Amino acid sequence: MERSALSVAILRQRLVSLLAAMPAAQSGDEVSVHQARVASRRLRAALPMLGANADPQALSRVDRRVRRITRALGPVRELDVALLLLAELDGRGAASAAAIGRVREAVLAERLKRRRDMLDEITPSRLDKLRKRLVHVAAPPLPQGIPHDAATEAAVRAGRRAGRLRAAIERAGGIYLADRLHRVRVAAKKLRYALEIQRELTHARSRLHLNRLKTLQDLLGRMHDLEILIDRTRAVQASLPGRNRRAMAELDALIRVLEDECREGHAAYMHARPAMLKLTDAVVAAAEHARSSVA
């Protein structure tokens, strides 16, 4: 299969994954919400493969629509994860059932609201419009002359993502700063998606970089989820009357449990940090080699 045809096939596969997950996600299934969100991110990561072969304005409209889907799914997914964490804490008796119950009640109420917002944004008609737009954008005539080298472009794009991940890691430093670590996680995720595309285009077998990035992403994702749950627990605490000291103390204990796990996660991140920097250097070097080979 030609590179251009393979690029379109990858895009369509990602679109199919998104559309397949959406009905169950819209009905409230937690797993499908996660699958739809991941599929939307992977679809956005693959859009640049169309490059010069697509109308820039049409491509930009598709990108905006997919981004809106990702953003609509995001809050629901975060609340689903918060509920899973609360169930996990309750199951192992890490905090009082009363404290967990108070936070769970608040999270469930917020999820109901966010799910309504999601359904307002992601309607069947809008999904069908996205499908038609993407099919149209992904099937323009190829330009005359030198064939489009999607594999080289994918390598160069991965190199840029690797450079951004290195910059995010260096900016995060060695101090536990949740917002900077979150940016490391986002950069790692974007690099992983770029490498997935490169791997599919070149039919490479190695998953070493992908597996390491997934491990880092999962670690930082867990820390991010814990931070979100800490914020929600504090919000519940702030809503209580000051005289309810017992409930305040129980929620304080829950926060300490969550903060302790965040610190443990940061120690694991610092242990993995040197290997991540080496990984980014390797991807950047491979991108420079691909660029020079074409030149």
C-alpha cells in the first residue's frame, strides 16, 4: 500500500474507532467514554498526515470539531476515574467510609451535569457531519510530482514531539509541581500517539519507546487523577459547616492518603526521568536522520 493510501487508511481506522465507541459512551458506559476520548485524541494526532494533500481550512474545521469532542468527553472521564479511585480506597479501607461517601455523592452529582453537557455537544448529527467532512478531506487528488512521504513527515513530527517532552521534563525539574508534571504527561501522550502513527506507516515491530511512554503516562496520569480527587475532597470539605469537626477530620485523613500516594508517584517518576530524557534524544536523532536522508 502506498504511503498516501496508508495514511488515509490510518485516519479512517481512527474515525471508525471513535464512531464505534460513541453510542455506548453517550448511554453512560464508563469504559466507552474512555475509549471514545482516546480515539478522538488519536484521530487528532493523525490529521496532520494529510498535510499538503488537504485543504487547510477544511482540515482546520475537522480538527476543531474533533477537539470539541475530546473536551466534551474529558470532564465525564475525569469524574469516572474519581469514582473508580474512591471505590478502590473504600475497598482497601484506606479512609473512612463516611468521607468517601461524601465525596462520591458530590462526584456523582457533578457527573450527571457534565454528562448532560457532553450529550448537548456530541449529537448524532454532529458526528455524522464530522464523518462526512473527514471522508471528504481525506480523499483529495494527490499533487503532481514528488510523492508525499508520510513516513518521513511522521518521523519529523515525532522528533518535534520528543523535543517538547524533553523541554517539559526539564521545566518540571525535581520538585513536585502538579501543573508542570501534568504538562509532562500531556507531552508524553502526544509523543506516544505520534510514534504509533510512525510505527504503522513503517510497519515497525519494536514497541520499546511506546511501552516506556505508556508506563510514564500511566504513572503521571494516576498522580493527576489523585490531584483532581484531592481538589474535589477539599471542595466538599469547604461546603461543610465549621462545627462538623468529625467530618472535617475524616476528609483531612482522606486528603493525606491521596497526598502520600502522589509523593510516592513522584519518587517513581524521578527514578524514570533519566531514561525518558534518553528516549527523547533517540527520537530526535531518528527524526534528524530521516530529514537528512530525504534532503
